[in-house]
Amino acid sequence: MTNFGGETEVTQTNGMGEMWRHKRVLAASLIGTAVEFYDFYIYATAASLIFPFLFFPASSPTAQLMASYGSLALAFFARPVGAAVFGHYGDRIGRKATLVASLMLMGGCTLLIGFLPTYQMIGYWAPAILCLLRFGQGFGLGGEWGGAALLAVENAPPGWRARFGMFPQLGAPVGFIAANGLFLLLGAFLTDDAFFEWGWRLPFIGSAVLVILGLWVRLKLTETPEFAAAQKETSPPAVPLATLLSSHLGAAIAGTFACAACFAVYYIATAFALGYGTTALKIDRGIFLAIQLGAILFMALSIILAGWWSDRTSPTNALAWGCAGTALMGLVFGPLIGTAALLPIFVALSLALFVMGFIYGPLGAYLPALFPVQLRYTGASFAFNLGGILGGALAPIVATWLIGVQGVGLVGLYMSAAAFISLAGLWWTSRKV
């Protein structure tokens, strides 16, 4: 006699197990990228507010700020190197172990920055070591995003890839809120002297707590079903990067172009805007951080909307509309910032970060779809991080230079130009995604 009740119980048990597995996966992808963006953005915030004065030789304030932004850009050039290394092992031995290693490296470098002596203490060794640790941050980050995105989408049920893929993207606003919120609290409770003397170190040291939480979640995971199935079918490429460049170079280049706009918008609306607002416009640091905290909520909202829209249509469609919105937004961004009034600045930042959600949220589903399973870690990571160089590495530097040449009105056009570059990449891959 068939035990129909028993079968129902087993089915329900399996369903509950699958639900809890999905929750663990989504939590791991979200927490990991939240730590990533927390680490990356506390550096961007410090590079705008603190590092020019503490780690670089005294000269003009603009020269110090440009040097500090140069150290910020260094990590973008380290990221493709990390993508190649971590992608190699992620495609050959698995997503889980590689993600753990990347998180430890990135978190370790961030922690050490919190204990680094300043230029006044050890001279030129201070900026040299700072740049080395920044390179290490970027190297670890190069393997972080791609693995987190694959962890989510390769565990997604049918029809849910973009919504699962948006969870790593939500780590950006979560990490931003944690970073900016902590700097805001420190500014509220510490004097400027205390903040510059030792208070700025606390966000870097505190990142250790987030890293431990991320490791605890990730160590409980199993390998993704799609990767496990691919491993059984055929052996992975001996050198995934070589296979990528020989067989999927077009997809990698197009994916790189598709990512450019999101980085340009993010670092103009965050790192550059903070530095410009607190120096050139003389807006109080706490007030500007609060404005950015409010604006980032619009990015979180649009990431969720973009994930839903991508599953209803396609990631390419959502990205294309996001790029079109970015091109238009760039026309008004500079003039709004140039008013030096708080409400127009809030509108500019909110609008920029809202459209960014539509060019960032779908990337978790878009990039992995460009590559076969056994090249996805390398391909998605490489394209994403090269896009960071193209769109984000020079963004604060170019924006600062444009202001000196013509004024803040041109800054938004940098984002518009990046949007057209991304549209070109999307057009190239439109028949594949």
C-alpha cells in the first residue's frame, strides 16, 4: 500500500529544506557584497574627507584631493587582476571556497588600514603602504562580486534569476548606509580634532565584525547546483582566462562596456559629490552625509524594481532603459549640484542613484548569462571589474579636472557619455540575453 501521507510529508520537508537553502544563499550573497561595498566605500569616504590631509604631502588642497582619489582609483586596476586569479579557482574548484578567500583578503586589508600610521608619523611610507593595502582591497574585491552573483543566480528557481541576482546588488546600498551612517555618527559624537586624530580609524577596524559574519554564513553553504552538474559533465578548462579570451572575447568586451555607466554614476554621486560638496561648496560634512543617506534609498528601491522588471522582460531591456535615463539625468546633474542649495543637491543625488539601480540591479543576471557555466566566474568577474576601470576608476579625478576647466556643469556629461558606452555593449549582446 502506498503511503500517500508519507509522500506528502517528504515533499513538504523537501520544500522547507529548499526554502531554507535559498534563504541562506540570498543572505550569503547579500552580506558578502554589503561587506564589499562597506569596505570600499569607507575608503572612498575617507579618500574624500580625511586621507588628503593625513597621508599625502602638504600642497594645494586640490592636489592633495587628486592624490587621494588616485589611491582610490588604484583598486580599480587591481580588480581585474583579482578577477583573473579568483575566477580561475572559482571556475576550477568551486564558488564557495573562492568566495571565502576573497572575503578574507578584502577584509584583512581594510582592517590593516585602520592601524596605519600617517604621513606625519612615517613619511612617504604612509601613502606607499596605504596604496599597497588599497591594491589588496581591489584584488580581493575582484573575486567577490562575480562569485556572489553566481551564488545567487545559479541557485535561482526558474523565472527568478534576476530577482535572485538583485540580492548581491542590494549589498551596495546596505554597505553604503552602514559606511556613511557610521561616519555620520562619529561626526556627531566626536570633535573634528578627535575624528581626524583617531575616530576615522573605527570604521576600518569595525569591518572585522562584518567579515566574521560574512564568513560564518558562507562556510555553511554548499556548491551551486549548476556548477556541480557542469563539473560532472566535463572537466573545467585548464586556464579559464585563456579560454575566455580565445572563445568569448566579444562577450567579455561587450559586458565590460555594459558595466561602465553604473560605476560612473556611483562614484560621481558618492565619492566625488562628497568631496566637492564639503570643500568647494563648504557644506557641513554631517549634513552632506545625511543627504547621501537619504538619496541611497532611491537606489535600493530601483534595484528591487529592476530585478522584478528583468524577470518580466529581460535584464537587457531593464539595463537599456536605465542607460537612457542616465543619459538624460547627466544633463541636469551638474547644474543642480552647482546651485549649492541643499534641496537641488538632494534631488540630483536621488535622481542619479535611482537611475543607477536600473543599470546596476540587472547585472547580476545579465553578466553570467553571457558565458558558459565553467567560464562564468572568470567571465562575469572580468567584465564587471574592467567596467569599473572604464567607468569608475577615473570618475572623481576627471570630474575634479572638469570643474577646473569649465565648472561643475560638465560633470554630469561624464555620466551621459558612460551611458552611451554601456548602450553600445548592450546592443552587441542583445541577441544573447
